Amino acid sequence: MSTQPHRPELKTRDLDDPYALNASDVQEPPTTWRGRFKFLGPGMITSAAVVGSGELLTATTLGAQVGFILLWLVLASTFLKVWVQIELGRWSISTGKVAVTGYDEVPPRLGKRGWMAWLVLLMFVQFLTSQAGVISASAFAFSALMPIGGDPFSILSIGAWVAILVVIAIAIHVANKYTVVEGISTSLVLLIAVFAVLMVFLIQGTEFSWTAGDMLEGMRFQVAVGSMGVALSMFGLTGVGAGEITAYTYWCVEKGYAAWSGKNDGSDAWVKRARGWISVMKLDAWVSWVVYTVSTAAFYILGAAVLHPQGIVPKGDAVMGTIASIFSTQVGQWGAVVFLIGAGLALFKTIIANVPSLGRQVGNILAVFGAFDWDNQVQRDRWMRVIMVVLPIVWGLFGTVVSSPLALVVLAGILNAVFLMGVAAATIYLSHRQTDPLVKDGKFFTVLLVLSALAIFLVGVLGLANSF
């Protein structure tokens, strides 16, 4: 008969209110790698938001422009940003707060609100433009496969598909359940990662096959003459952006990392629990980093191997049509069909992840400005549900009616650079002033965090200079 003490089985469960730190929710963290893997999830939602237009459309276009030469930058840009994501996640677990609430506490204050709170309001312009573009691009892919009304590129067919995708997005999120978001995001992220890698190996049987030499050339630290602007775009548009880093704190809280750690009572028990759940969060962030980095690199390779040798640099939705036509010629019609289905799902996956992610950020900033009490669960859930219905409808209408709004695109790019710099600065401040020192890592992590923030600022400043 065993004399070992009974240890309750760890399990993931829906919390009554993950944003409230209740003693009844406290749970000891897993101590084994296998146990930690059972509690991953927030990073997959982040990956679902990351691998969308920025990767499928932009990374492919950048590969088409310069070839394999900047492949190393895919790894560098995603690697450097993840340190800010992890540190903001650590702060969230340590304090039980979410990002926009913390941003409002970063000085200096403009009126009654922190300067970052005002910046979040301005970021809605960037969110509007980017997500409208993503949903219309996804509709373009599905319309090319199954046109409605005859012409696949008509406003009727594109608009009909936008409407279908909007309805699906609303239907998925109307219940406002974290487990639903995590489950769908994880399934789609893994599916798209497999799809991206499959497409890269599918071209090996064609005239556009790549070699190990191409890969090694792409991993050399180099920037070709005249490609600095492309390199800046690569850094800014690949990996986690300001919106994804911000949203990650909400998913860490809703997963339960903060609630399971409990309120910081200064005890050794809390420090042990918090450090344990922070270890789970870090594993979660790195696993998602691997997934979206592989996917991004695969799309970049497609552009470098297939489009660059032909001197083709398509823009926007034309990327999908161009590559699909090449697959159709080189592999067969089935290759083009597989590509368009995968591309459409990759883009729509971004909407699936961003409806709840941005819904939470929009709701939080409205609460910061006094629309409702964020700590009131009933009010918070009601506002979230309304926002998650309104957002996809607005994105769909904007994406269908407005074609390439140049002024808004330029403004969105400027705001994105500023917001990412603001997130890096806010993370450093909140980590220094609010994160319990006992749950921090050593000097090595601090150095990488500072380097990450400096890289973000350097690229942000250079990007802004190129915008004017």
C-alpha cells in the first residue's frame, strides 16, 4: 500500500471570474514539462492573430523583393519582440491586471488619463484599417475558389463572402468563452503551420525548388544595398506586434495564470506559485514563437523561391492570385486550390483571434475612460459581447466599400510604430514599478529585455523617419 501523500490532480477549468483574484481559485503550478504543456493556450491565440496578413501577404512580398537574403531577419524580428511579450505577461500574473489598465498608470498623464491610454484610442484607426484589409483579403481567396454571382473579383462576390465571414466570426464569439477561442485558435494555427510548410516543400518538384545553399545564404547576417526599407518593414510587420503583446495579458488572465497564482500577499507560498505559473507562461510564449516563426519563414521562402526569380512583386491580395496561378501551372489545379483554401483560412484565422482580442482591448479602454466598471463581471461581459458583434461588421463594411485608403494606411503605419514603442516603454516601466522583484528572472533576461526595447525603438524611429 502506497504511503505517498495524495496530490490533487491539476486541471484547467472555467473560472467564475478570471479577472478577480479569489482565494478559492488558487492552484499549485505543475512541476514537470509534461504537466506544463497541459496548461498552454494563450500563445496559440496570439499565434492565430500573428500569422495573418502580416505574414501571408507581407512576408511573401518581402521575399519576392529581395530573395533569400533577409531570411535571417524573420528569426531576429520575432525573437527580439518576444521578450517584451513575456515581461508584460509576467507583470500581468504578478499583479492580476491586464495591459490597458496598466497603460493608464504609466506617466506622464494627459488630463486624468495616462498618455498610453490616449494612444490606445488612436490605435483603433490602425486596427480598423488592418482588420478590414485582412477580412477582405480572406474573402478574396474564398471568392476565387467559389465565386458568388459569376465574377470572383466582383464587389458582389467579394462582398457576399465578407458577409459570410462576418456572420461566422460573430457566431463563434457570441458566447464569449475563452475555451472556445483557445480551441479554435489552436486547431487553426497548427493547421496553417502544416499548410505553410507543405507549400514550401510542394515547390521542390518544380522549377522554383530551393536548396540548402539558399537557406544558408539567407541565414547570413547581411542587408543588401537598397533593401534597408524592406528590412525595416520586415521587423515591424513580422512576429508579435503591439496589439498581440497587449492582448496576450488578457489571455494569460483568462487562462487562469493570475487567478491560480492568487493575490500577492507577500508570502513565500505566493512567490513559489507565481514563479511556477510564470514558468508555464514562458513555455507558452516560446512554443507559440516557434509556431508563428516557422509559418512566417515558410511564407517568406515562398516569395523568395517562387516570385523573386521571376521579378514578380505583387501587392496586397494579388499575392494570393499570383502564387495560386503559379501552383496551378507547376503543380496542377489541385495545388492552386489547396493554396487558396489555406491562404483564406490563414487570413480568416486572424479575424477569429482578433475579434475577441481587440474586443477586450476596446472594452478595457472604454472602461478606463469611464463607460463602465471593468471589475463588474456582468457589465464587462455585456460590453464585450456587443463590441464583438460590432467590430467584424465595421471591418467588413470598411473592407468592402473602401479600397486602399492611402491616408489611413499611412496613418496606421505611423501609429503602429509609435504604439509598439509605447508598449515597450510601458512594459519596462510597469516591470520596474509594479512587478514583484521576487518573481523576476536574472540579469540575462533583463539584458535581453532592454535589447528588445532598444531594437523596437530604433526600428520605430527609422520607420517613422521613412514615413515623412
